[in-house]
Amino acid sequence: MAETVLRREAPTSHEEAAEALRSFAADGLRVRFRGGGTKMDWGGMAEEPDVEISTEGLDRIVEHNAGDLTAVLGAGVPLARAQEQFAEAGQMLAIDPADLSGATIGGVLATGDSGPLRHRYGAPRDLVLGMTVALTDGSVASAGGKVIKNVAGYDLAKLFTGSFGTLGAILQVAVRLHPRPERAATARGLGNDPDALAQVARELARSRFEMQCLDVGWARGRGAVLARFGGAAATAQAEEAVQPAARAGLDTSLLQDDGEIWAGQRAMQRSGRATIVRVSGVQTQLDDLFRAADIVGATMVGRVALGLSWLRIPDCTPETIERLRARFAPSPCVVLDAPRELREEIDVWGREQSPLMRRVRERFDPAGVCNQGVLW
């Protein structure tokens, strides 16, 4: 029996994308959206779609208003290419996911992905000024900056950011940029006492320091707290920030060439073979997360002030996931990367669909054709 070939479309305009989506919805076809393809396995085990709509044809940097620190980008623009252009003007889009080299703007926003810069600059949704989307009725809707048409009562940018493509297709976004620090320095404290490490991390999170990033890491009974500073005074600030770690008895150091260590923090949020579980909790859980990581044989990275942590678990089982969810309830434990055989046995989200989510989905995609099964 011949293998079914997935139909693939790559529209080059907003109108073309909207019409394609309308046509597929009218025919009752299941549609999947694709950017760089770096997170295609995130979310629930959806049925194989009938058609895939790629954003590769929507890859223009429409505007870069350096004086206003804003930009307008097609959803298919590779994040790395956008960052290169912004860097030439001494600017950056403060989104730094682990898969920077392959991700697109639309894909990063659709999944709400982020990295260590989230500590200072906020989540991806906080950096979006406006968004243009295609809906299943064939309409093109916009909200926020560069408004063409608004959908009354809805903030499209916030709804679509993190929606995993279940409401429609992101076509174009207007984003806020920030100055790119010319210098950086990181204060680091190392130790094997989970309580001391967690306490230092929480003290820094509550301090007056204006850190660019504040992370922890833990592996095999030893961990680190990392505070990064940017700008002309980065070194002086890092020297001051290392003091809480020194008082707690941690091994301290000041890192001037810190790019590799932060790349490592981002890399630990993804895995091609191990299982990644993201725990959305609170700062007071840090020491318990360190201990849980040792129990399940995981390595861990976390955004201290945000309560977000990623456990990288080799040889993970459904029972491991259930143990973590029971231990950290009611904090959500979401499975991101995982082998297919594990994903088939578990609920990656670990929660019931809320009535509000169902109503929003019915409003934007009443036929349920967009990325069906990914979120619910």
C-alpha cells in the first residue's frame, strides 16, 4: 500500500494564507502549522494532519525601526536572522530559546518558548506589540500595533502566544526591542547543599540587583546559582552580587567570558532523547526540586524568580511523571521533549481542558481543524 503524502502549502501573503486555511476548514481537513519545525513534537499526540501550512514564505523583516526600538516581522523569519540584523544596530529581541539556530518568530511565539532573558524582559507575550493572524473563516485579523482590523473583546497577541497554533495561523508580529549590552559578567556560586543554594538564589531574586538573568542548575548532587549582568557596570555589579553566595559558604567566581555557560543553561531545556519536564512552581520549591532531580536521575535548570524549572530525565517512565506530579501538585508538570513511546502513554499536559479554553477555541476554530489534539 502506497504511503500517503502529506499535502504542504507555503503561502507568501496574508490573503493567500487565510484563503488556504478557509478552504481546508470548509473541506473538513485537519491542518498543522509549521515554522522551523524545532518543536513539532511538543503538545499532545495529535492525529496526522491532512495538510501542513508552512510559514517559510512569510519570511520578511517588514520593518526595523531602530529609533523606536520596534520591528515588524513575518512569522517565518528565522529568529537567528532577525537577531543578526538587530545586533547591527546594537539591539536585540529579548527572546533566547534553546533552539535559536532553527526557530522562527512565529513558532517561538506560538509555543511561548523562552530562555534566561525572561528574568528581566518578560515572557514572549510581553514583547509583542501587535499581531496579524489568519482565521478559519478566511479573515485576516490584527490587533495592537499596526492595526488593520480588531476582533472586539480579544487581545489577539496574548491569546495566540502560547496557543500552539490551535486558534489559527500567526502571520506577522510587531515586537518591542531592547538595547543589546556590549558587556556581560556573571556571578556564580557552586555547592552541594540544596538548602544553601536555594536560599542564595531566593535572596538574589529579592535583592535590588538589576540582573539580566538569574538561573540555577543542578546535576548529580551539585548545583550552581548564576546571576548575569549587562552593560558598562556589569563587572562591578557581578562582584557585589557574588557576596551572598560567599556568605553562604558556596564556592564563588566571577565569569567575564560567560557565553558558553548560558548557552549550556538554554541547552538543558531541550533534549532529543531524554525527557524534558517543565515545572511551573514557586521559589520555595527550589530545594525540593534539587532533591527530586537526584531521585529521578535528572539534571535541572531553573529561572529562580519565575518559579520555572526544567528537569531533563533519561530513561523516563510514566510512573516517573506521575511521581513528579504528585510531589509538586498543584504546580503543573508539563512534558515537552519525550520519546514517542512515552508520549503515547501519558497526558503531556497533566490537566483537564477548562471551559474557558473550550469557549475560546470554539470562537476562533469552531470546526476544530487547527492543530487538533495538540492542546486538547
